[in-house]
Amino acid sequence: MKSLDTIPTGKLERAGKLVKTGVKIGGNYVKYYGKRLVDPETSKDTLDQDNAEDIYDGLKSLKGSALKVAQMLSMEKNLLPRAYVEKFSLSQFSVPPLSAPLVRKTFKKYLDKYPEDIFDEFEKDSVNAASIGQVHRAEKGGKKLAVKIQYPGVAESISSDLALVKPVAIKMFNLKGKDSEKYFKEVEHKLVEETNYILELEQSHEITTECSVIPNMQFPKYYRELSSERILTMDWMDGTHLGEFTRTDFDADAGNTLGQALWDFYMFQIHKLRRVHADPHPGNFLVSSEGKLIAIDFGCIKQIPEDFYVPYFELAKEENINNDKIFMEKLYELEILTPTDSEEELRFFKALFKEMLTIFTSPFHKETFDFGDEGFWSKIANLSERYSKDEQIRKMNGNRGSKHFLYINRTFFGLYNLLHDLKAKVEVNHFEKYLD
């Protein structure tokens, strides 16, 4: 894969890249409708494929928050056409890397030394390039290390990138009015945190220390003296990316063991630490040769305030979903319903969230849950498809729920998808033994 010698960092330069992408997409639609004139049965699959390709190509040269949004969307398997999910998922660990001269320049700027002056060995070619940074192998004092280097200009371009993505998101999620601003501010806040590698180092150390009680989990050690706000050094962890592992012919016991570790890891963080690794995509996990799960990225950590945690998990209880009075109280507490809603909106969103929560919280209503159960996933897919085509919902304000839903729901949806890929059967309350 060809490396990048420069990344567009100016607002106009980055906007220009997206404009060019928009022109390409316009051309794809022209081709599609031309084919439709000849053959009315022409499928949209080719259009989706072409658009996904062009959008991804435009974003991958920008890197940063624009590409991070694609990564986040790739987890929404029931929201986007498959072509987009498959293409955008490449942003997890397959994008063009920085060139060696640009890497050396970054080291000199942030550690005041070149990599060869710091490490005994340093591989100039990256082994992994993603949305915000890329990883290089290194060695020092006999230890194998992974060195993550942030792309130039990423932190400085977050606000302008989100301004470019905003119109697309507003249309896609039917957001209306100034209230939607809280969601964009939440995304911006988390992306700014992800570019602070000093913060990531502290979070990584704290959470991995706490979560060391979870069986079948492994974590790298982080090195403060070899890190800075844009460079992060940790142990090199040998393993297979979880996404690659799930495409192999693994046995059910391995899937269940990894799935239980993953479930316990997340439930422990949420219920014990009140903060959580909110980026559960396959690129952030490895499977070791001993069959253990390795978590390797703690850049995106979501704090869970008590006034959100309590009603959120009260709504995960089946008896509360079926108690009309309690159910309505919690919908208001979580800002799913608002005092300004019309009678039509109250009826519609009450019914929608009752159906949605009944499905999504069903794993919490059993002692053991099989995430490989296709019946569970077909219910989710059917619900998503039905409401994506509902004309009524497009007339209503899509600003629904506390800003904290963004990353907590993303966490659960990503977790469910990983467990589905592992075809894992998990003991739902198994994590409780590690809380004390």
C-alpha cells in the first residue's frame, strides 16, 4: 500500500477533498439512473459499491475524525447497506500509512529525538494504519514494543471535519433544531480525548490494572518515558485480529471462552468502574495463540454518570419495560420523551422504544444468552428495516435521548456484534463475582 508524504490539514484543503468525492458520487448516480432507463430491474448494489468505494477513498486520505466517523458507521450493520459496512470497516486497520520521513519528523517534534536514537530497533514501515494513528514495531532492552504515532493535524482538524460531516449526519439520523448540537459536542469531546495520548496512557494503565481480575484477558503494559501527547509506546502483543479470527473455523468452546471474557470485561467496567472502553470494534482486540483475548486500545473511554446509569439499567429490566408508569418515567428521565412532544410523538416513540428495548435488552433477561441465535438478529434487522422505511418517523424530531446514549449504545451494539461474530453463549451475570 502506497504511503502518504502529506495529509491535508487546512480547512479549505480538506473541504476540497470532500467536494471532489461528492462530484464522483454524483457521477455514480448518473450512471445508475442511465442503466435503470435501459433495465428497470437494475439493482442498487453496484451504486452502493461505487459510492462506498469513492467515499472511503476520499476519507482515507484525510484520516482523523472524518475517517473515524466511517469507522463508527461500519459498526452499524443494520443501518447501512452491506457495501458501506464492508468498505468502512477497512478504516479499523487498513488505510495508507505515513511515509518514513513524516514519521521521523513527528518523533523529532514530540520527543525531541529520532526513533533510531530512542529504540534499539525501529521498523520504518508501519504494521497497522487506522483513522487517528499508525503502529510501528520497535525493540528496546530486549522488549518488543508497539509504538503508536498520531497523524499530523488530526487534533487541530476535529471541529472543521465534524462541520463537514454534520449535514450528512443530520439527514441520515433525522436530527432537527438546535438540540442536536449536544450530540455533535459529545462526539467532538470524545474525539479530542482520543487525540490526547497522555490521557490514553493514564486511562490504559488504570483500566487494565482494574480489569486484570477478568480471566482469559490480557493487556499490554504502557511506557510513560517513551510516550508523549502524540506518541504512545506499549508492549507488542502477538495475536490474530479478532475480525480475522472470527473468519476462521474456530470451535464453539473457543468462541464461548472469548465471548465470556469479552462480556465480563465490558460488564465489569460498566457496573464497577462506571466507565467503559467505548470502541468495541474487531481492530481493538487480538486473540493470542493460547486462546486469550487481548485488548489493545483505550483511547475512547466513556464516563457513565450516575444519573444516566441508574435509569438506563432500570430500563433493561423486563418488569420495568412492562410497567407503563415506570416505563414512561424512565423515558422522560433519559430524554427519550420531552415535555414539548405532541400526543402523536408520545404515542409513536413510546411504542417504538418499547419494541426496541424489548429486543435489545433480552440478553439481560436470561441466565445464559446465545449471541449466535439468528432469531435475535433477524428481529433487530426487521425492526431496523421497518423503521428506516417509515414515512411517519421522517416527519418527527429525531433528537431522542441523552447525549450519553451515543457512546453507551455504540458500546452495546459493537459488543453484541462481536459476540455474534464469535457465536458466543455467555453467562449473563458471571461478571458479578469480580465486582468485590
